[in-house]
Amino acid sequence: MMFVPHALLVLILLVPLLSASAAYNVTYDTRSLIIDGHRKLLISAAIHYPRSVPAMWPGLVQLAKDGGVDAIETYVFWNGHELFPDIYYFGGRYDLVKFCKIVQQAGMYLILRIGPFVAAEWNFGGVPVWLHYVPGTVFRTDNEPFKYHMKKFTTFIVNMMKKERLFASQGGPIILAQVENEYGFYESAYGEGGKRYAQWAANMAVSQNTGVPWIMCQQFDPPATVIDTCNSFYCDHFKPISPYKPKFWTENWPGWFKTFGASDPHRPPEDVAFSVARFFQKGGSLQNYYMYHGGTNFGRTSGGPFITTSYDYDAPIDEYGLARCPKWGHLKDLHRSIKLCERALLNGQPTFLSLGPSQEADVYEESSGACVAFISNMDDINGKTVVFRNTSFYLPAWSVSILPDCKNVVFNTAKVGAQTSTVEMIPTELQASTASANKGLKGVQWQVFKERAGIWDTADFTKNGLVDHINTTKDTTDYLWYTTSLLVHGTEEFLTSGKSPMLIVESKGHAMHVFINQKLQVSASGNGTVPSFKFTTPISLKAGKNEIALLSMTVGLQNAGAFYEWVGAGPTSVRIVGMRNGTMDLSTNTWRYKIGLQGEHLRIYDKDDLNSANWVSTSSTPPKQQPLTWYKALVDPPPGKEPVGLDMIHMGKGLAWLNGNEIGRYWPIKASINEKCVQKCDYRGKFMPNKCNTGCGESTQRWYHVPRSWFKPSGNTLVIFEEKGGDPTQIRFSKRKVSSVCAHISQDHPLSEDMIESLQKVETGYPYKKKASVSLNLKCPVSTQISDVKFASFGDPVGNCGAYAVGECHDPNSVSMVQKACLNRNECQVELSGENFDIELCPNLVKKLAVEAVCS
């Protein structure tokens, strides 16, 4: 064992945390974590504190707990905390201690992945950009400057947690800590230095004496002092390198991230549940969803490059904090079923049984007689009937059935009984603030500030040739101006022929706007797969002196890969063809450089903006389709309490703020219509990020989350910087709202509340009694009720939520029965019984009940 108990407690844990002062011992064996002498089966959920706001944290944590989760997992974001060497920030969204204590108050465990390299589609992988410019530094290898700063920050965080008594050994919620992150993928690129670094990182972490185990995920040669863990869509076949370590899954990806210009990935809930059930079937004991709530990459925190501002991740809790149903509910049912198996899974002796070419059972039996079975069908096309212990069981394709007593199926991963929620973005017009100075005028009054293309003040420096964008800005801004001039002789043929010369630009990334003589000529960009780009475009030149101004832009910095900190950006070649003297290579010209925008330097987006003289009021309609334009308006919050998104579909590309808070980058660029998208996802078979995409030909991200806690009752300052041109009069707030709920369940559905309760009683000595019928459950959001039943059919209804239709078999009393049970209630339960429906209808048919109800 790697950890020696600090104190042995004899109390059996009835809840995850007894109190903030009762220290408890965390160790492990080959099966699981052991907390105060008891093996624990743990379901964990990733919620990253800076990807939401403090006002959301209690609700997010509680919603995870309601979903059957035991622990919350988060990274620690180094570059959000150590802004400059030894200058630390832990306020607002970065209040790590507050987040940890909210988890503790909810009675949950915490897994703290300190890293401090995190990847996570986060800017620069979470490492501060300033560290790249400390002389002699090479990231993530046996490099003294990097190791010095990494150890210093890790120690700082550990000491902060100790001071607040947040480790389990002190009575806190933290039961595991992580050092480094997925280093196994890249270690070989660093040679022997990589091996030495991995060993050093583990030893450094363990020397912190936290009293809890340390993990290293995706580490293929883990030091003996840490637990190696798995990150993947499936980890059932993963085995830790050491036979003395438990089987942990630190990242189960229930969805995937999104990049600007790409379609929207989705992972079906049936497949997520299949992967989890298979993991526990094959001896796993701790599983973490990455992400359970993805949240938002506020400001300029997204990495990639090209990761969207939304980090929704198709997670069980959506970006705005609402349960994504049926995924959240289906996994809740799964967790509850797995928990029924905990004792036998962790203490029983496993037996493997082959039941067919792609069918198998894993049985765990205790000496006491307790028995648990997981029966799998890995066939990704056909369902199969298998015989287990002289009983036939039907298994849909690509599914796992869970039998907590080796007799009765309480859950099958392919049978979704949880409700589906229809979520809409309801637009609301921007309302002029009652605090506005022009409150006598109708409508929102916009103020405007116009940027000059190119050098808006004196140049920061002049240089022959093109410089690297990132090395110049050091990520203090997305923007860098490259400006040069070109003298065109009056005898040039193109001046009279109408045939324009062509500008050819090559760039390492990420995006660019080209201005000639203050006029926008063209915009170009790379993408999330290939950040670099090259373009050729006709340009308008005049006789005499011409100013060429390139606005180079980053869209988040590289966040992973071997030597990723050396990946650059910005133009590498600028040429003009079609002139009398042939090709003109401007790459070696004298270029003048300006870092950032004038509005950024003036901080005109700040809530305490003292540069009001720079803003120009617009008495009527603000200018539209104008590049390099800042817009400001005083607005009231949209009515109600629903989450809010900023609708930017009619804008081009830029940045947005509310009351000085960074909403983030907006860019409603469309995904290619030629990408592969699906109308309905087939959950069967192994999932890959491009398997179940939607949104081809549509905007990658239309709405941008604006947390309710950022709004004041009135007088909210909305600031937009538009790079290439849009229509600010079309900007809207939209409220995210559950408009209807659906459920579709069959008579042979394995899971029912009564069955679970009965099996739980078996655990305490009561006899098991299976109930003959199942129930359909519906629930509207808090403060809303079921106001209408749009559809109800008991029989063989067809279709999906929003498009149900009556089949050939239908009980005509279905609607009235559901109305009686559900109308004017926040939630309801409808039993598929003879008391409610005509059970004798359509003999020999396994009947179903489908319902769609309106919440208002």
C-alpha cells in the first residue's frame, strides 16, 4: 500500500462526508478505493469551476448528486490563477476554495486534478503563457525551469487545500489528486527526458503528503507511487499496469467538444450507458464523466485552436445548467442500478461465462450468497436471446442488462425509460434600460466607437519581415496589426484594364482580415483540423501610395501535443501578382506592428469605463455591416429566471461583454453542408466524434451564454466588438426554456421504482417481490406545471418526441387518462396497469405508452 492510515475510524460511513472535522482514511487495493476500511464504488462527474459562475455552482453540484453521482471532479487551471509569476488570483469564477466547499456541503467527494498541465481544450493547456518566455524553459520534460514553476504552483495549491482542511485526511472532500495529464501519449517524443520527468512528477506529487492517493491518467509507464487510469470512450478492457492497483476511468466522454466552422457532435445516451455498464462489469470501481457539465469558455479561455465559446460537450447537464434529458435521466437510472450491485461487485468473486459469439456474462458472488450479474450483447446489429441460469433473457444489440440478484433485470442500457425534454431558445427583444440617459427615446440606443485599420497610434515597433503573432502578443490579445505600404506607378496596366492584381497570403493561423487603404478586402481562416491557411484574392489598389494592413487573429492557443508551446501563428508570406514587374514579395518589406485594438487599450468594454468621450451616440439606427466597430447599449435583463443566451446570428465575428464580464468570442460561422450529419443517431456500435453529428450547413454557435448573475436589475452595459461587419439591431437575448417533456415506455421495460425499492429492501433482509407493471414518469422544471397533453397513446405508438403518432393499436382513453394524472401538476406518474388502460387490447402485443406534455 502506498498510503499509511493517519487515523483509523471505526464508524461506518452512512453518508459520504460525516462532517467537516472528522478526518477519514483513503487508501486502495486491487479492487477499489477504500474509505475508512470500506471499499467504495464511485460515480464521478466533471464540473470545471471557471466554466460556470459561482451562482451556478450549488445548483450544478446538486443536480449531479440528484443524478446519482458520488463525487465531483475538476482540473485546477494554472493560467487562471497565476496570472504573472507569483501573482495569484482566486476570485470570481476562479474561487477554487469556494467551489470545493460547495461540493463538501453537498455531502459529496471531490477529485482534484491539479495537473497543472490540463489540456482540456483550454487555452495553452492551462499553462501560463508567460512561462514559455522564461529563458531556457521547455514544457513537460526534465527541464529545470519548468519543473521549478510546476512544483511551486502544485505546492501552492496543495498548501491552500491543507489550510482550508479540504483533504479527506483532514475531514475534507478531496479523496484523490492528479498530477500531469495524459502524458503517455507524448512521453516518447521527449526521449529519456520524458521518462525522468514522469518519475519526477509522481515523486513530487506524493511528497506533498496530502494523505490521499495520486493518479496519473493515460500514463503507460506509471511510477509505482501513483495509480494509472484510463481516458477514452470505452475503458472496459483497460487494466492498470500493476496488478495491485484498482481499475479507474478518469474520463468517459459522454459527448465531444466543438470547433468553429464544424458541425455539432452528439453521443447517444444508450451508448454512454453501455460503456459505463461494461466498465463496471469488467471490474471497474471508479468512473468519471468528462464532462458532466461542460459549461462555457468565457472570454478568451478556449484553446484548440478554434474551440467554440460553448463547451456544452453534449453533457448530461447542458451549458446553461439544465438537465439534458433523456441522457441525464437514463444515466441516473443506470447509477441507481449499479449501486444495487456495489457490495457484490467489490467483494465477490468474479466468474466469466460465454453465452454466444458476442454475448457474455460476468457474475460476482459473495460467500454470503449475494449474487450480481452483468449480461452483455456486443453484437452491434442484432438483438439476441441468451440463457443464463436456466432463464431466457432478450438483449438488444449493443447493450448490457444488470441483474442485482442474478435473477431480475432492473436495467438495460439500450432501453431508455427516462423522459426527453424539448428545450427552446425563446427570443426577447433587447429592452432599453430604464437607467438610460435617453430613456425618452424608443428602443435601444446604441453608441459606437470606430477602430482605425492598421496603426491606430504610434507603432509598437518596426521590423523588416514578418514576425510570429504569438511571440509578439504573448497572448495579451487576439489581435496583431501587420502594416506596410506599396507604391503603385500610374502606368500600371491594371489601373485601366479592370483586371485586379491578386494578393496571396500564407499564414500559420488562425484568422485574418485584410484591409487596403482602410477598406476590408477579404477575411480568411484555418479551422480546428488545420489552423494554417492560404488564400488568393483580388485587391483594389490605386496609383500612388497604398496602405496594406493585415489584422491577424488567434482563436485560442494550442492546448496539447509534444512541444505544443512552440506552435506559432500569423502570416509567413505576403505576395502580389499581376503587376508590371511580376510577383512582388512583400514578406521582407518593412512592416510596422501594433499589438491589440485601441478599444482594448482604452478598456472601453469595462463596466467602469472612464473613456465615454470616445463613444459616439447614434440618434437613430446604428451603422450596420461596418468592420472594426464597437457597439455599446444600456439594456435591462430579459424577464423571468430562465438561463440567457445572446443571439449573434446576424453578426460577423468578434468579442462581447456584459457589465465588464467577458461573454467571449462570437463567430456564427456555418458548418459545411458537405459534412456528414444524421437525422437520427444509431447508438449501436463503437462511437467516434463524427458518428452522430447534426447542424451541417448551420451556424456552429448562434447563442452565447450570459449568466443571470451578471445582470443588474437595470442599467446593464452590453458591449460588442465587431471585426468584419454585422447588424447590431438584430442582436437578441434568448431565454433557454424546457417547453415540453416526453416519455415512451413499454410494458417489458426492466426498470421501475417499485422494483428498485424492493431490491433495496432485499439488501436489508426483506423478500423481493417484483411488481407486474411499470410506470411512465414526467416532470416539468421548477415553478412550471403540465398545462397540456399534446399526445398520449397506449398501444403501439410510433415516432419520436415532437412527432409521435398513433399506431395500429391504440387505447382511445389514453389522453383522458394521462390528463387526469398529470394536468396542473409539476410531475406525475402513470402506471401501465389495467386500472388505467385496456391491457387486453391487441393480445400478444407488448404495448407501449407514449406521452408528450407541455410545461408552462
